[in-house]
Amino acid sequence: MAATAGAAAERVLERVDEARLVETACSLVGISSPTGSEQAMAEQMAAIFEEMGLQVAWQEVEDGRPNVIGTWDGRGGGQTLMLNGHMDTSYSGREPWLRGKVGFQPAPVVRDGRIYGLGISNMKGALACYVEAVRALRDCGLELRGDLMIAAVVGEIEKTQWGEEFRGPEFRGYAAGSRHLPTHGGAADMCILGEPTEQRIVLGHCGALWGRISTSGPFVHTAFSQGRLAENSILRMGEVTEAIVAWIPSWEERARYGGVDGVVNVGAIRGGFPWRVSRTPNRTDLFLDLRVPPTMPMAQARRDFKDLGRELAARFPDYGIETEVYVTAPGAEIDEHHPLVAAIDEAHGIVFGEPPARDTVRWFSDASALTRYGIQTVNYGTSSGLPGADGENLDIKGLVDVARVYAVAATRICEVAT
């Protein structure tokens, strides 16, 4: 069996086609698919799966937002491996601060051995790698025992609805598609997520709690506000913010995980009416993002945040302190000795000549949802670090090498039929 597996790996490595992979990646980047507008991208994925001869399943998560699954049925007797990737992009490219940045536009540019364009890194490049990996396996004439599944899902990006203003599909992210996936036929034994990890195996990632802390004050006309400046909710929030900043180190220590400190982001502030500054603001809201380690129950993180609110209310009794928790997206982790980790280790070693490094990260992924449905998941993909001034881009050689890793890992998990 070992000799058969080794021979299969050699054949697969030769069959990964760089030109075909680049063509697929560019075709995906060229489709605009910000969160909430994934329909056209889903149609393209379905067309690719049909052309490959895969069984195609269409999951309508909500109107105009389908997951698409392409499955290569195995001969039987093996495990099912899912290759999961989200179709939605972090931005639309129309944002004023992104204009003129080639890597933040839904238009692919190939230059100097790299592909630039919105979503290439996060994570249309991974979807293209999955497609090429399966094509290479099929081109070899191999048969697998287990099923191999590519799941292209909607709504992974860290976005959420809040209040009356921010409602609608464009705000429904945070694993919306992957939560739907396993309850509508997308079940698998394990999953590879090609998030940009710089070819490291991510054994654990944090979740997130988003919370609001508010102050209140009188709502009066400017003409009658003299002498009441200290009651202004915006100025009150300034004092409260100082207290929150002083609290953050305690959270960083409590949320330490995998050698990485916890982190808190002060993500937004809203107060008053820009169109009517002749009135004092009745309420000011501060929004925090607390990264929560997978070892901490989300209920505990919520209690810690609510305790902070109670402490602030006791310290500033006249400020009308309110708190609200509106995102609780848990993290995920996988055991170092899981067979999927071993399969990626082996495949990476064959392709790169050395074992992959390990990592623990603070970002969120769809592993959060999948692991809770019993689909053990590893984040492993290619990347070029954080986007630079030109935006998202990936090295073509990195894409080719990672496609090879996915293909070889699939032969280990699904097993080559003899």
C-alpha cells in the first residue's frame, strides 16, 4: 500500500497544471462577490464542477446566496474529505479608500509571477487550488475509496447585522454558509480550509465576541446646553474609554492561548447626529472586538464583558452605562496528532522537502462551525503575508505547490483504490 501511495503522489505532482490553475484563479477573481452577493460566483463554481464531471449540489442559504458543492464519489470504504472555501470577499472594491489599488479590485492582474486581485488571498486562490488538485487526481486516472468534496460557501467574512441600520445579506457573515452546509448534506469526516496561513498548519484559532458599551446624556438644543458640557454623552465616553483601555491588559492575560496573548480592538464609535449638531447626543456607543481562545467557553467571555459593564456602571453611576453582546463566534482547534494533520505533514514534506511549521492565530475561520458538526478541520493554505499597498496578491508558485499538497493529502485521507 505504501508503494502504491508513493507512486500515486509522484503522478499527481506531475499533473498539477500551472497555466490551468492560473486561468481558474483569474476567472474567480474576475467575479465580484462581496458578502451578500455571491450568486454569480456560485454559478461559476457550479459550471466548473459540472465541467469536471463532479456531482453538483446547490444549497440555497438565502435568496441569491447559495453554497455549491462538487463531489467526486469514491469507490467506497474510505473517509470523506471536504475542501472548503468561502466565495465572499472582504470588500467590494468600490470603497473610496480602495480605489486604484489593483489587489483590491475584482479584476485579476498577473505580473512578476503573482496574481493580484480582490479575493485571491482570501480565499479564491484556495478554491482554485482545490479545483486543480481534483483535476490532477482525475487526470491521473486514480480512483479513491472515500468521497472528495469541494464546498464553495457564502458568508464567512467577519461581518454581522447590528441595530436597525445594518441589516440585510451584506451583513450576514461569520460562517453563515458553513453553518448551513453540514445540516443540508455537506457532511464529511474532516476538512481542509485553505485560508492564507503561509503554508503553516494552524492547530487553533480564536473566536470573537463583539460588544457595545454606551453612555447617555441629555438631548437638548445647543442654545440651552451651556454649563452642561460634562453631561455630554460623547465626552462621558471619553472617560469610559480610558477605563476600558486600562482593563484591556487583564483580558489579554486571561485570553492567552497557544503562546499568543489575547487582544481587544476598539472597532467603532457612534454618537450624535452629523446632520444636526445643534443637538447634544443622547447616546454614544463604543464597539469592542474581543478575541476569545477556543479553550474559553463563549458564555464565560460574555460574563467577563458584562462584568466590565457592571464595573463601569458602578464607577460612573450617572452616565447611563449600557452593554450589549451581538456576536459570539467561537474559535476552533484540532489535536496535533489527528490523521488530517499527519496527512498534510506528509504531503507538505513531499512537496517542500521539509515539515510545515505550526501556528496559532487570532483570526476567525469556518472551522468554528464545521468542528461543531463533527468535521475536524485544519487551516492550511498559501499566502504572502498581510496585503501591502497594492492589496491582495499571491505567488503563483505557492499556489501550484499548495494545490499539490491538497492532492497528495487527499490520496492519504480518501485512500487510493487498488
